[in-house]
Amino acid sequence: MSTFQLEAVEAISLSPTLVVENDPAMQERFRYILSTLGCDEPQIVWTESGETAMQLLENQRFGVALVDIGLPDGSGVELIDWLQAHHPQVPAVAVSASRTEETIFSALRAGAVAYLLKERDDLELSIGLRSIEQGGAPIDVAIAKRILAWHAGHASDSPDEPDAALTPRERKMLELVVQGRSHSDIAETLSTPRLEVECRTKGIYKKLALGSRVEMAHTAGDHFSSR
């Protein structure tokens, strides 16, 4: 069995869910969305701060953590980074109103398995969480655009970055996402199972994170060499 096939079947449980979110309106949305996925109130633990989230994670097991990027006591990216260092078995899903490359890349570098935009409606967020539960990594149109733009500006034949380059198939998939095509349509167009379309995004996210780490390392190297 290939590495991709192994990753494709790594489904996760949404229960119990840790929701790190300080906006009451967004809390209510998640309460409803999670209930539609079979995760009712007793299976959800709420907190508004990163510090409390760390304490909860030290004392309780969770199936997944939904982490707002903008927390009152710090960045959700820092919490995701801490989570991956101390409890890597708990998948972290970044939730944000920001679609900037800096925020997206930072969350993925920290170890987020997916990046959901708050601006999307409840159905879209529900579909995204369902994809995560099935082992996939949902990708938003806005994020797909950012990844394509990043890849166009940073694609390299350098032997130092072989794993960061998107394959023609991955790029085609992103282009279809940007066109607004559904996963079913993309699967049919690429003659591949729908689950593979959803799960292949994991590989794209990993490459994006790797590529941005390599870029940061090169930038740091240039900085120190010029001192």
C-alpha cells in the first residue's frame, strides 16, 4: 500500500471536540454545525483562551481541536504549534477570518491539518469538518488561489526544494477548485475517487508548509550571511 493510500484512510473522530473560540456568535455556529455531525453539547468543550486550552489538553483527551487564530491572549498559531509539540495525536483545525498568505502559511507550518474560513456558511463549514473526519483536508477556493499564487512565484527546480513543488495533477486539482468545481466534479474530471481528491489536499498542505519553511530558512540564511 502506498503512502498516500495509508494517509487516505486515517479518519479521525470529532468527539470529543475542543473549541477554542472567544466570539459568542461563532460559538453558536459551531454548536449547531457540530450537532449536525453527531457531536452534541456533552461532547464539546469550550474555551476562549489559549492558556485554558493548554490546561484542558493536558488533562483530557480530544478527537480534534478547532482553534480560532485570533485569541484574546495570543495567536491561535502559537497554540497549534504547542499542540503539535505536546499532543501531536490531536489534529488541530485552524479557523480564521483571515485569508492572507502569512496567516495561512503560519497555521500550516505550525501543524494545522486544515484551514477553515469563518466567512463560509454553516453548510460549507459542516462539509469541511466532515471531510476532516473522513481523513481528508478541505480546501477553500480563496486558499487554493493563494497556494497557486505562491507556487507560481516560488516554483523552483532547485534540488534543495524537490518536495515543495506541486505536481501537475495537484496543480490541476487546485485550478478546478478555484473554478468552483465540486469534489465530485473534480474526481470525475481527474478520473480518481472522490476520497482521493479530498485526501490529496493533505499532501498539498504539507508541501506548502515545507516550501514556506524552506523559504524562511533561505531568508534567514541570507540575513545572517549579510551581517
